[in-house]
Amino acid sequence: MNAILWQAVQILLVVALAPLVTGYVRWVKARLQGRRGAAPWQPYRDLYRLLQKEAVIAHSASWIFRAAPYVTFASVWLAACIVPTFTTNMVLAPAADLIALVALLAVGRFWTALAGMDVGTSFGGLGASREMLIASLAEPAMLMITFSLSLVSGTTAPAKIVAFVLAGNVGIEVSLGLALAAMVMVAIAENGRIPIDNPATHLELTMVHEAMVLEYSGRHLAMVEAAAMVRLTLYIALIATLFAPWGIAQPGAGAIGALLGLAAFLAKTFVLGSVLALFETSIAKMRVFRYADFLGGALLLGLLATIFLYVSEAV
């Protein structure tokens, strides 16, 4: 029963916390830039306002355009639900797998790109092509990171990786440092953050994610925006869970352990959100033609981490 309860809390937590995380990052960025900025809870108001508006759909749009926001949100939400945040005592923990997580994120990306091309606008096709360019390098990098973690822990299940690390079986590993750097680079690219993309602008020649969703409005746009917020929270949770799992409650820890794990997860989330805001404030957006160099570096780091671990295990 506890596993069912904590799983239900996890399902609600990731979707309820996501707008606050996005709003907090925006608020910290505004403060670092000398602006007052909107309140951290402004995304909740934005989503509520969008849900109240009528969805305007182009005449050339098919059922794919209408279904894509819901499929994307559902796939990202499911991916976030299988990543343990405050406890590993959850119903979906035995079935969770990092390779399945990469596949779920790919499903959401595929439907978003398909919807961007469905209407037939030039911006949608431009954004979809750039999104696939990023995905062609980001997904292999994520798989290399997964292989690195599996070589260390012997499993691709996030809950078992957490248990392996908390048991003190991992010391200072250069390969894990490389995998962490690759994960951060992939997270920046997948969420369309600076230097890959600027979520605060709508410049036609530089935008990636926004180009695919320009035709959305009302409840459809609310689902797209909510999916982006949950995706950001998901990657923050991945970094905090896989590379800094301290504080996560194990099975048998009880309610007190779960509450302490929740407090630790919230602290790590907002610390990483502050680091992201600081990073975006101190760096400029790169040119589109340099995306391959950036993500190629992430793929190379993940590959090096896997090779180093494989060689060290063989020796």
C-alpha cells in the first residue's frame, strides 16, 4: 500500500511542481539581470489562462495536430513518473528503465515535430528539422550515459542505481564525471535552453521548439507548455537522482523517510534551477550551425565514459 501511495504522490508531484520550477528559473534569471521579473508561480496563471481560451486550429490541420499535444504531454509525464525523486518504494520502480525513458521522450519529440509539419507552414518545418538534428545526437548521448551507469551498477533501472550508489559501492569515478557533463549538455539541448535555444524569444531564424508550436493556442498550447515544464523538471530530477541520490528514501524508511526525501529533492531541484539560471545569464546563444559541435561533445563525453568503464572493468 505504501508503494501505491508514494507512486500516486510522485505522479501528482511532477506535474504540480513543474510550473513552479520553470517560474523559479525565470525569476532567478530576472534577478540576475537586474529586473524584478514575474513571480515564480506565474506559470500556473499562464496555464490557467490558456485553458480558458478557445483553441484556434488551421483549416489544413489534421487529427495529428490535435492529438500531438496530448500524446506529448502523456509521454513526458509518464517518463517523469518512472524516475524516483524522493523514494524508490514505488509501484512502477521495478518496471522503470532508462532505455524506456529515452524511448518515451523520443515519442513526445516525434509527435511534436510531426505536428509542426502537419499544418504546412515554413516555420513548422524549420523547427522540426532542427529538432531532429538535435535528437540525432542527443539520443545516442543519452544511451551512452545509460550504458555508463549500467556498467557501474549492473542495471538500467533508476531505483536500483540509486540503491547501488547509496550502499557506498561507488567512489570517485572519472567516468561518472564525464557522464554527468554529458547529461547536463543533453538536458540543455532537450529543453531548448541557452546556448541551444532561448525560450524567452520568438526569433524566426533562431528558434527551435517555438517554431513547431507557433500554430497552437488555447488548451492545446497549454498542454505543450505543460509538457515543456514537466520535461525540465524531469531532467533536473534525473541529474539529482542518478548523480546525487543522497536523501532519497529506500523501501522500509516509512513516512518520515519519505518526507525527508521529499525535502531533499525539493532542495536539490531549486539549487539546480538556480545553477541553470546563472549559467543562462552568463552565456550567449550559439549559432545554429554549432549545435552539432555542442551535442557532438556530449556524445563524445558519454562514449568516453562508457569506454573508460569498460576498460577498467576488463582490467
